[in-house]
Amino acid sequence: MFTFNYAEGATLFSAWGMWFLVLIGLFLFNEFSRRSKIGAFISFIVLPVFLSILWFTVLKDTTYTDWFHLAKVYSATAGCIGFWFIRHYEKKDKVTGEVKWRLCEKKSALIFPPLILAINILEAVIRDIQIGNLGLNKELFEGQIMMSGSWNYMNAIAGILNIITITGWFGIIIRKETEKDKSKDMLWPDMMWFWIIAYDLWNFAYTYNCLPGHSWYCGLALLLAPTLCAFTLGKGAWLQHRAHTLAIWCMFAQTFPNFQDQGKYMVISTYNPNIYLTVSFLALIANVAVFIYMIYKVKVTKRNPYLGELYTDLSGYKKIKALGEPSILDSQFIS
């Protein structure tokens, strides 16, 4: 599946060692940015502004400037900023200091998380189709050696299904503060584990198809970091973790592109068509299964997965819902 750059002195240990450093670094960065209100502000507003100046001036000859890489870094950062406001912005009475309303309780604000997620997925779907249409056969395209095939279209279908199965966004809540965790994470109870796994399989297939020289890091480590956090320390807040880790990784990759593209830490695809087919097939099957289950739940429960929440009867949903803070409007959203 992967070829290590032994010509530059790479070993299996050095490649795996750097992979673990990337994974741990992303996990720790996410902990810093999610637990600190000021830390998130610095990470997703101050840092991107500073780096953008560098990318278009000092680093303009080395960094990625194609539409896809720029769209990824800025859409991921925009998601982090939007989530920061949803988590923290509230209106207080000037006299009593009592909270009158929170942004997280406005339906108009809760459309943003699924929208930015869908846009992010759609960008990758378009890229898969683009690479498929080019008919490349181990040819250089925008800095990557690409191989087009039916797998691109298979994975594009999986991505579309992944968008369709995004449910229950009006049920997004904020994690209540405790002595151990004051993060105020943005919880999404209806985003169940099976959707996350289907997303991870689809996104890994996308990176393998369209970023074959980067998927060792941005396919495996970058996907595992938010998933681990969502199932351990930051339960229920996968989308927030995904946005945080994706944004910082994109900023890092924009600033230090040679980390993945040159030297002993470079890991590329083996360009085996059977592996491409297998990876995209697994992603497609997983997303078809989630889609079928969603349709089944809609028919059985008679719930609208887009205007309400679908998986409220599942134990996983109930555990995440219990972590949320009570609404100041007795759980009634402000229209």
C-alpha cells in the first residue's frame, strides 16, 4: 500500500516514528485548542492571518497555491472560527449578568456546522471526479503523481452518500463545564460512531486517490487523531476535533510542504490498482450501509433526519446528550 523513501535513508522505524509524532502532535494541539478559549482564538484567527502573509510573500515559491489546497485550509479554518462562536458567544444582561441567549441555541447558527462539513466533503468529491476524468497513469499533476481509475468515481459516490447521511444538526448542544473539563465542546449527539467510521473510510480513500504522496500522514494520522479524541477525552465532539486537527495540519503542510514531498519522511503510494479498488470499495460499501440504515430508521421512527434528530433511541446518542448543558429556554431553540 505504501512505499518508503529508502533512497533518502528512510527506515520503517523512521517513517512510523514520524507518523506517531504527527498523531500525538495533532492530538495534543486539539486538546490545547478545545480546552482554551484564548488558545482557539490564537490558533484559528491570529495564526492563519500571520501564515497567510508568509504564504503569499516569503513562501510563495514553495507553498501550495492551487485552488484545492487553499480551499481546504481556509474552509477548515472558517469551520473552526464558526464553531468557536457557536461554543462561546452569548448575550448577557448588562445589569444582572444573566445569560439571555446563546448562539448555540439559534437554529440559524446550527445550520453552519453541517454546511461547512458538507462543503468540505464536496470539495473532495469534486477532486476525485476531476482526477478520474484526467485519465492519469502515474503522471505528475499539481505536485503529485496520480493514477486515475474507476475508484475515483466509486469514492465520489461514497462522499455524496456521506453528505446525505449527515443528520440531526438542530440537536447540537454545548458540553456542560465540569471540574475536569471546561472545554464547552460542541456536541453532536446524532452524529453516531458508524457515520464517523464511514467518513474516515471515505476520506482515507480520497487521500489515497488524490493525495497519494500525503495519505500516510493526512490519510491515517490526521483521521485517527480526531476519532480517538471523539471516543475518549472529547466524546461527542468529533466534528469540532476534525476541524481543529484538519486546520492545523493544512497550515503546517502549506508552510512546510517538503516535509511530505522530499526526504526520508516521504511516504508514497505503491500505485497498485487492486489496492485503489479495495480502499474505495470499502468506503463505498460502508457509506451505502449507513445510508440504508438511515432510511430504515426514518421509516421505522417516522422522524425527519434533517429537521430533527434520528437516532435518539440509541444508547450512544443518550450518553452524549447527557453531557450537554441545559438550555436557558427549556430546550426550546430560538428561531
